[in-house]
Amino acid sequence: MDNKIIIIEGYLAAGKSSFAEKLSRALKVPCLIKDTFKTALCSTVVMEDRKQSSRFSAITFDGMLYVAERLLEVGCPLIMEGNFAPAGVKDRDESDAIRRVLEKHQCEPLTFKFMGDTRVLHQRFVEREESPERGQANRIGSAVSYEDFDMWCHNLDFFDLGGKVIRVDTTDFDRVDYEGMIETAERFMEGTER
């Protein structure tokens, strides 16, 4: 099978979800976005603390991986978005779990790695946390220092599935070539990207 998956991962508040939605519409390919997946799973659950939210994040990841595997089984390409953790960051090595599914289904990945100046991203993160659109299931629930935020972001630096990786600096959204990224993704899906 010539399965294809696009992974959009990287730093917090880097614009991953917005791009994933835009790319999904452009390619007409299903997209699993970690935060919206968690919101859907937890719509009737009140998060009492950060520990409980983290537990539901792990459940969310398992659910996303289950759906991804069902799509890949029938040859359906897909997009997965999230701040997926490499080994040593969480209890589970999410990059290894994704890699095993891709190997099982002989799936070729294209990864967009969203990064940027963590001071700028931290400010975006703080503003997003205060936004009612964020949703209760995805809120941290307490102030996050720049130092903690910077560490969380750089903990994600070592996520690697193999395949082509495109690094995207989203410090300034106006300087990001979204159309070029969509064209790259289209060529990847068609099998003409090298």
C-alpha cells in the first residue's frame, strides 16, 4: 500500500491547528487535531487539575492513534496534528507509538515541524489560555512561566518519525509561506515530492 500521512507537530501556540485545518480543507483529507479531539472526548468531563488533564491527554492520544490506524488500514491518507512527545518527555514515547503504526501500515510520513521564538510563542500561549474559545479541557489552569514554557517547547525538539521534515518558523505568521507548504503537501500526496 502507498499510505501517506502528514504530521503537523511542534511548539505550543505555534499555529499548528490552524494550518492543519487549512491543509485538510485544501487536500480534502481527514485531519485529527489533538486539542479538538480532546475537547470532543471530554465534553462532559470537568478537569479538576493539571494531572487529570494530562491523563485525558494520554487518552486522547490513544484515541487519535486508534482512528489513524483504522484510516490507514483502508488506505485513507490523513493529517495528524499535536505536540507529540518524544522519548523521555512523558510516560509514553508518542513518537515511537506513531512510528510503529506507520511501519505496520507501510506508511510514508511528511512532517511539518512548527517552531519559533519561544518568547513570542509564550505571549500567544498566555493570550490563548485566557480566550473563551480555548475550551476548558485544554486549559492549563494556572499561570505558566516563560521558563517552563520554553522547556516544554524544547522538550519537543527531538520528535522524529523519519521521512521528510519541513521546519516552519511561525514567530511572525505573516512571513510563513502557507501556500508553498500546501503545494508541498499536495505533491507529497500525489507522490511527486522528492
